[in-house]
Amino acid sequence: MAEKETKAFPAAASTRVPFALALSALAGCADAIGFLEFSQLFMSFMSGNTTRFGVAVSLGDWGNVTRVGSTIALFCFGAFIGTLLAAAVGYWRLAVLLTLQALLLAAGLLMPRGPFEFPLHAYPIVLALGMQNAVLQDEEGRSLALTYVTGAVVRFGTGLANLLLGHPSPSFWIQAPLWAALTLGAISGGLLHAAFGENAFLVPAVVAAVLAVVALVMTLIHGDGPLVSGTKSPAPDAAATAPPVV
């Protein structure tokens, strides 16, 4: 297998692509539910939260500054701890991180709502979606944009340009399906929230749990083979010279 291909996690596109689309739809669903449930607070779209944070600062709305700022910080911490866990557990990454994500999505329903400035009810969901970004990576070792759409749109546009220039990124084509999956997930999240309110979070939790079981079975059967692991894969977004962690 060529060096470019082995940087992906998992190395086999037959595993990586379906998981990526399912997780992107899950993120869109959870984000839409959270947006409606928590007064337009994004669970995974930190670009939108950053704009809201800046506007809140400019207006002196310190309640929203704290509310949105803590959400951004927790999402970042989720990506941080998810990457450390991914490096620590090696080819068990899929099973471990997806199991934790399912537990956190469900745990949000058990948390107290907290005051407006600190939406405790939302924090486990935000943490889970931050962690999700460490689960998969593309052929160039970058984390796939599973919980936000800006990166997918930009990479698809630049990928098309580089295709015309004769040197496209090998995984640029997946960005459009990722956008579509996130969009469809958001539509389903809105419909689920209209029907079930905050209990709609159980749907992405169940989806994450099912994916975790599938990942666990695949890992037990295939070990560190290419369907489960990138055998020369560094931690997500690591330098090209970083040693592999699996």
C-alpha cells in the first residue's frame, strides 16, 4: 500500500467513507436538535458560535459571552482529549471513541439544565461532538470535517481547482457527500426535535452506539487490518514526520 493511502484511518475507504457519512449525519442531527433546544446554541458549528461570541462581547451581553465561550472551549477540549485517546488506544480508536460518544450523547439527558450562562445539559453533547473529529482522517492524515461544514465546502472547492491544475487531493471528492450527510442530518434533527423535544438526542446516541458495536465487531475480527486501522497512521492532524500510533 502506498504511503499516501496508509495515512488514512481506517486505511480502507470501504470502512472510512460509510463511517464518515454516518458520523457527519449524526453531527448534523445533534447540532440541529441542540440549536432548537438551547436557544440557538450550536453543538458542533463553532464558526457560528464564534460569531455569536463576538457579537455578545460587542453588546456587553456577558451572559451569552460565558454561555457561548464555554461551549467553544469544551468543544476544543473534546478534540484535544479525543486525539490523545486516539493515540493511546491505537486501532481500537473507532470502537472506543464511538462508545464514549454514545454515552456522552445519552448523558446529556441526565444532566441538570444549569443556569443560562452554563448550559450543563448541553455540555456532554458538545464534548462528544468535539471528540468525534479525532475518529477518522483522510489519506493526508488530516481529521475529516465530520461536525462542521465550512471545511468540507472549502476543501471541495479547492479540490476542484486542483483537479483542473492536475494535482487534486486524493480525498477531496468526499467533501460534497459529507456536506450532504450533515445537511440531511440537520433536517432529520429538526423534525425529531419537533416530534420529541429534548428526547430527540436519544436518536444520535443510538446511532453512535450502533456504530460503536459495528466498530468493535470489525476490530475483533480484523484486528489492525486496513478495514479498521491505518497501519502507518499518525495521530489526527500530526506532522507528516510524526511516528505512527497504530
